[in-house]
Amino acid sequence: NIPENPNEEMVWAVLLHDIAKPETIGYRSQIGKTSITFFDHDVKSAEKAKQILERFRFSHQFIEKICWAITQHMRIIHAFTGMSERKQKKLFSDPNIQLLLDLTYADLSASLRGNGKPDMKMYEDALKLREKFEKETAQEEKEQVKKFDLINGNDIIEKLKIQPGPEVGVIKIEIEKAYLDGKINTRKDALEMLEKYRQA
């Protein structure tokens, strides 16, 4: 759920996310489709929001975060209709996803259906997707750590001709970090990295 006291980012995102609707309104008579359209209002709203927030002299980071949420607020809908899992994961793993989810909650809450209540299923599905990808990411990280067996403490001691001690642990952590960052992938890569320590 959204916080009881929404932060400044949330307030501005809700206020500005549909600001370009008046200028993007269109009409169609296609059976089974809504008669009124607002194509590209998300992108144009983000453009207008950027201009407004710049006039108020908000920070670049603040503006980028709000504009990202505004440009993505229609993609939440498409996240469940044809978006590939890879694209879903990219969307729901974004560091600003909480703001987008809060915006979605507020947006849906303001749209009452025939029964006088909002349909929150899309928001609930979005929460489930985020939880799914968070679990997958955590598991992948665990697997990566478990898989690290390229070198051990004895390799470091023998290669660098040093005594057992804290230095061995520090070097091993550096090599593991290089592996997790994707800078090295094989035992040969790890030994070459050790060679650089020996030359330093």
C-alpha cells in the first residue's frame, strides 16, 4: 500500500502523470474499443512534467525519477499483456519501481467502476510480479556466490608466496567481487588476476 503520508516525489508524480491528456485527446468509433483515446499522453506528460519541475528548480535526480514513473505508468498495463518476461524483469527491477507502484495504486484508486469501487487487480498483480523477480534475483545471487570455487586460500598463498593471514582473505574477497561483477569467469582469469597482485 502507499504510505499514509506520501512523500514529495509521490505527490508530484500523481499530480503530473496525466497532465498532457487534454492535448492528446482523440476519438474513434471502433467496436469493442473505448471511444475516447489519449495516445502518447504518458510520454508527453513526462515532457511537460520535466519543464514544470525544472522551473521549480528541483534536482536532476528528483526530476528523472518522477519523469521515469510518468513515462512508465501505462506500461504497467502492458506488463501483463504481451510483454516478455525479460522486459517485465527489467521494469520491476528498476530502482524506482516503488514510486511507479505507488502511482499505480493512486491512479487505480481514483477510477471507480460500476459498483462504486476501484479495480485494484492490476496493482495486486504488479506486486506479485515484483515479489517474483525479487526472489529470483536473490536466488541468482546466492547461486553465484555458491558457485565461486575458482580459487581458494591455498592458491593465493602458493601463488603470492605469502603467509596465511588477513591479507589472504582480503585478496580472495577482491577476486570474488571481480567474479560477481562479471570481470572474470574462469580459474585462469582468477590466476591471472593473482599474477597482477604479485607484480604490484
